[in-house]
Amino acid sequence: MKLLVIGSGGREHALVWKLAQSPHITQLWCAPGNVGIAQERLVKNDAPVECVNIGAEDLPKLLAFAQEKKIELTVVGPDNPLALGIVDLFQINRLRIWGPNQKAAQFESSKVFSQNFMEKFGIPTAKAGTFSAAGPAKAFAASLDGRCAVKADGLALGKGVLICTGVAEANRAIDEILVSKAFGAAGAKIVIQEFLEGIEISLHALCDGQTAKLFPTSQDHKRALDGDQGLNTGGMGTYCPTPFLSETELAETGRKILEPFMRGCAVEGIDFRGILYPGIMLTKNGPKVLEFNARFGDPETQVYLTRLENDLVELLDASVNGTLGKVELKWSPRASVCVVMASGGYPGGYPKGKPIRGLDEAAKLPDTKVFHAGTASKDGQIVTNGGRVLGVTALGKDLKAAQTAAYAAAEKICFEGAQFRRDIAAKALE
């Protein structure tokens, strides 16, 4: 089977690494890929994974490449190509592709759409309002005493959410998005949600239009610095599973969210095939959805796929074909921890091209995998090429062992300005 993966980050490296283990795969391409992805080889025939210099949002070129190579399944990693309608384009051209179509991708590409859907179909969520003018938005924020999350409607690289603790801060956030256009067209409308207190976790469910299969819980660490201080980022690390929901509570939470979600999709004529990834706050009044994403989380993918025991190709096939009901997800009993190593200055401005040392030493450690995100090759050296550079991931017999192993690997890697949080999984171990 010939596969194409679209994307270039840590999530896509994890997808490629897992897909390459399938005996079904004879050739695998990634567009545009990264240095780590280009080092992967297929288990079936030891063929290298080939990176193709086509951007993830260059839909016409991606289509032409898939047609030329007779790709049998395309796997979409990032949110932007989904929002642009890559799935619809490939399907019109009779190519098999995994991921939600443009209508279904609105759950992530429009927070206004998502909030309205949750309210209409009784999915537990925060009290919220949607606005396109600053005046009414500020009045609503004031009714919440300024304790709120101000969210740009569209896609903003995971940074379009401003958490506010008072009225002045909320007013600044509203002006920043609606008036100063900090997020461009993505901020033409905003959602303001009441501030929810509790423990935040990530849920994932694989969907095939009829059935949704729930993953174990994971927890992302969004803030740049230890103790959840500093600016919001795309995610500085994660671990799986979390101790915050028992098996019974997870099943109940899944039921409260996924049943109305699937019912609402049927009513609205939305054929959701792909990953649904709700961010959840475990409040004293029960779990509530903060927002929906319509693709694998990054860095959640890294911990999920190191624990997943199924053949990923077979799972994605079942998601496309509508046969997930016949499949049982199988997970390793071990825990997984991913520590993101980022460039100095991230999530603000940061330099590129810093040589990375110690990758080979880290790779020799047992049950450890270093996933590349923002890397490039220059003069025969691997160098930094993004904000989030590497996702250092390790399995352990329990969470403490996985955490120890991940940090042992991270300590072997160095590049100028490297920064990473020292408290990934600490909340679970307290």
C-alpha cells in the first residue's frame, strides 16, 4: 500500500513513525516532512520514507502528487489543510484520504460554529457569547467580572486564546483581537467563555461517521514555563494516561460528550471521519468542553502513538470505511511522557539554524523516541528550524519511570538557547 502523510511537525513525525511499522505499507511519502521523518524506514521492506517539497497548504500540488504516485491513502496531520477542504478535493478526485471534510473541520476552524453546536445539542461547555464588535463583547466580559477566555474564531496556531483575570485585562484582549487584528482574519469574530476552574485534560476519539472510539486521557502543558507560567504555546509537553478520571468516569465523560456530538452531526448532516479532540476542563460541576479540535493534538500524538498497540493503517482505514464498530483499540499498560525542547525566545521571536547535538546518544536509550518538529539539515548537520524543535518521548512501567526516562534523554540533547519545562507530568505525580 502506498501512503502520503501531509505535514511537517512532531505530530506528523509520530504518525509516520507509527505508520512505517505497518506490514501493509510498501511506500511512504511525507509532504513536506522534516529531517527526522526522512530518517524513518519501513518495517516491511526497509525502504526509506521520502520527504516531498510540497507545502501542507498547497492543495493543487498535493493532489497532483497523489495522482501521479497512485497514493492509496493520504493522512492529513495539521488543521489548515483540513479547513481549506483538502479532504473534499481528494474525494471529488476519487482519492482515499483520512481526516474530516471541510464542513466537519469547522469544529476547529470556527470557535463560533463549535460553541453554537455545543449549546444547541447539549454538550457540557462554558457559559459563552460570540461577538464581532468590541462594545457588546466588553459588556459581556464585564458580566463575568473579566474572568474569562477571549478566543479568536479562526485558526491561530494554537495561540488565539487569551486568558483574563479582570475587566481591564479582558478589555485589552478584546481590543487586541477585534480592533488591533492581532490574529488577522482569524479574529474577525470572537468567543468569550466564562473562566472554568479545574484540571484540564485532552480527550481524543477516532470517528467514522457513525462510531466514536475513545482514547485514554492525556494532559498537555500549554504555558511556556514551569508551574503553568509564561505565555501560551502550541504545547510544551504531555503525558498519557492521566490519573484524573477512572475508567468508569472516562466512559461516562465520553458518553456525555460523544453521544450528543454524534447525534448533532447526524441532525446537521456532518459526516465526521477523523480524530475529534476536545479539550476538557474537569470542574466541580463535572467535565466541560473548552473547545474542539478536528485532528490529532501535538504533542498528544507522540504519547498516544507510543502506547498504541494496533496497526495504525488498519485503524485509519476503518475510520475512512465506516467500519470502526468492528475494531477494538489496544493500549500498552505502560505510561508515556513527551518533553518538548523549544528554541530560545519561543513562543515569541526565536533564532533558527542552531546546530543540535546529542541526538544519537538520546536515540540509544531504551524505550525512547525523539520526534522532530522544527528541524532542518544544513551542511550535514541537523539544526533548529522552528519554535518547538523536538518532542523527546519515553515509555516507562509507570508515569514516574516514563518521566525520568524522558528527562534523561532531553539532558543528552543540546542546542544554543534550548528551553524545556521541567515539570511535565508533575500534576499527576503530586
